[in-house]
Amino acid sequence: MKGMTIIVKTITKFLSPLIILFGVYIVLHGHLTPGGGFPGGVMIASCFILLTLAYGKEIAYKKLKRSTSSVIESLGVLIFLILALLGIFVGGYFFLNFLPLGHPLKIISAGIIPLCYIGVGLEVAGAIFAVFLALVLFKAGEEKEKPQ
Amino acid sequence: MSEIVVILGNVFIVVGLLFDLLGCIGLVRLPDVYNRLQASTKCVTLGTCFILFGSFLLMGFLWKAILAIAFVVMTSPTGAHAIAHAAHHSGIKLWKKSVVDRYEEDKK
Amino acid sequence: MKRLALFIVSFLCWMVLTWTLYLPSVLIGLGLAILVSFWFADLFIQEPRKFFQIKRLAFFLYYIPIFTYYCIMANLDVAYRVLHPRLPIKPGIVKVKTSLKTPTGRVALANSITLTPGTLSVEITEEGYLYVHWIMVRTTDIKEATERIVRKFEPILKEIFE
Amino acid sequence: MMTNVPFIFSLLLIVCCFLCLYRIFRGPTSADRIVAVDILGILVVGFCALFAVYTPRKFFMDIAIVWVLLGFIGALALAKYLEGKGFDE
């Protein structure tokens, strides 16, 4: 039987959506509590790592394809750069905080910082899952990566 | 009312710390992997749950602590099971005074 | 149905985490719960109809104090064995049989066994046999071990998960 | 007198952590070390809860939840390593 025992599989089934939810919570509250883009992205990636550990790579691929993870990674960098460049066009500075500041200690505050954190979170999630796959699945000399 | 809650929270934290200490003493004293896994997993899980429940009472009913208790109760026995299963499959024998090993008999 | 169950669970989880009724926060939580429920619904619960039956939730609430009682007894048992100077242990792996059918019920039984006095589940097979590491082996017979280890939880878990 | 109470609590937990570290250094097999690392992870959750109570900041509870989940994943990965399988099978 592929993967680990049935106990680990069932608990993984139950936990993986909640891990995703928790990662997004950390990303979205990065400007209010400790955390932010990087830890939230690591949590999101660790959900897929958990699926890979418990079930084997097919289920994890069904949830997030390898090509999709690189697309997500590029998308994160793109969001970050576009936000930075919009600052130049709107007011003249790189990374100008051009959005209204909102209420302090609520979820909509601090201008563009949450949006930047979303970009960072997507980038880190994609990158860490890709790094995990590259380190684990494609051992040097044993298995060549097949062209898609 | 609130004083009762504060005293109760502190009592929960002290009991949880004592259980943690017992679990770690078991981790040091017991003879082989499976016994250590039993003692430490049981005691440390319950002790940490008590500490979290005490903080739930002391911080004005912070419901995140209940969520953390649910996660600890779900994940900790599962991790212990995975480690025990892997240790048995990697060929670690039971303690020499053990009575019976049905799993080893049935695997052959 | 599966999606509704996962939606309810994840939205409750979000509300507990943020613990506010500020409107944008609640709206973000709704959107996020819908996203998660469409993405992960096929993994979460296999038989969602059981999730919505009030009787099972009531039995689950009834199970919590019993489980806590056995858990505390387990800790006092471990404390006695650890602090005793001559270590009164007699370990071994025995085999027990469960009559639960669904995987979720078996998993709940195995995790309950791990947290209750003197036992640790090592392996679970397809036919419903559990291999249990017992710190104080009193019997090696399958029937008697089942009577001693499994019988405490099985009726309630049968009400919850079957 | 009352100000010393959090200090004593933390000291008890630090004693627990040192017992775990003793098992990590001395453990005859690698399985013993993995067990001790797993237990150390759960002890840190208790630390986070104590910090959340005695320096009244609620975000330590978030850190506790993150630590529970990542410790679980770490324990699973170490268990697969101990079993001698590849990570994807």
C-alpha cells in the first residue's frame, strides 16, 4: 500500500484544509500580528508537503500541479513588482503607499502592505513546494525529469 | 467570580506543568522506545492541554486556545503512532524482558 | 453536501481565529471558506450525511468527558509506574479486534487507545485487527485483550461514526 | 512574591526540555532521538501558552498553533526517514 497507514491518512484528510485556512489567516493578518508573507507561505506549502508525505505525490499533484506551482510563484513576484511600480506612477516614489490607510488594528488598514504580503505569500508557497519536489522526487542520476 | 476563574486557571497550569515533568522523567527512565513513547506522549499531551486550558481561562476566554487543544489532541497520538510503526518496521526490537510480540509473529 | 460540511467547519475556524464581527473580516472569511471548500471537498469527509445528524453530535459531546476521565486515569497510571523505584512494567505487543467498520471510527478508536491507560496502537489492518503495545500485559488472548482495551470506547464510537 | 511565579513555571518547563535534550544526546538508537524531538516540539507549545498568559499578548497563541502543525509534519517526515522509504512512496 502506498503512503503511510490509514490513521495518518485520515488525520491528514481532516487537517489539510484547516492548514491552508490557517496559512491564509497568517498572510492576511501580517500587518497586525507577527507573521506575514513568509510564514504564511510556508504554512500553505507545508499542507501540500503533508499530502505528499501521507499519500504519495499523485494526490498532491491533483491538488496543485507542478507547473501551476511555478505559475503561482511567478504571479507572486509580479504582484509585488506591480505594486511597487504603481507607486512610481501615482506619486513618484518606488513603494509609495498610495492606498488610504483605513482603521488601525482592523483587517483593512496600512494601505498596500497586506497586498504586498499576499504577493510574498504566493511566491513563498510556490517556491517552497517546488524546492521540496525538486529535492525529494528527482534524485540526481536515477531519474531524469521528463519533458512535458 | 473572576477571582475563582483566575485561581482555577493557575491550578490548571500547575497541574499541567507537573504532568509535563512526569512525562519527561518517563522519557529518561523507561527502558525502550515504545515504553518511552507511551509515557511521554500521554503525559505531555495532557499536560500541554491543561496549560492551554489554563491560559484559556486566564486570558478571558480566548477561544483560540480551544482550537489549539483540538489540534494537539488530534496530531500528537498520530505522530506517536507513526513513529512506533516506523520503529517497528526499521527492526528495533522490544525490551529484553518483554512478554509477547504478536506483530512480529504475524509479519513473518 | 461535502462542500457544505467543509464550508461550515472552515468558516467556524476562521471566526474563532479572528474573533471579531467587523464586516470586511467576515466577508473575507466567507470568500476564503468557499475557496477552501471547493478546493478540498473531495478529501475532507467521505460520508457527509452523518455530519448533519444532531444525535451524533450529542454523542460526541457525551464522549468528551468520558475520554477526559480515562485520559487523566492514564496519566496517574503512568505517574505510578514512572515514579516507582523498581519500574513495575511488563511490556508486549498484543492483538485486538474491533467491530467498527468505517475508517474514521477505527482511527478515532486507535487515537483514543493511544491516549488511554498503558496502551499504544502500533498497526491497524484492513480486517479490523489492531496491534497494541501494552505496558502491563495481563493477557495474550485476543478476546480477553479486546474485552479489556477496546470495550470502553466501542459502543459510543459506534453511535458516533456508524 | 507573585512576580516570581511565571519565572518558576518557566524554570519547570526548562527542566523538562533539558530532560528531553539528555535523551537526544544519549539515545542509543535514532528512534529515541526522534521521540525526544517530537516531545520537545509539544513542550514549546506549552511555553507559548505561558508567554501568552504572563506577557499579555494574544498572538503567542497563533505561534502555538503553527508549532503544533509544523511539529506534526516534522514528526511524520522523520518517521518516514526512519522507516527507510522515499518521501513520495
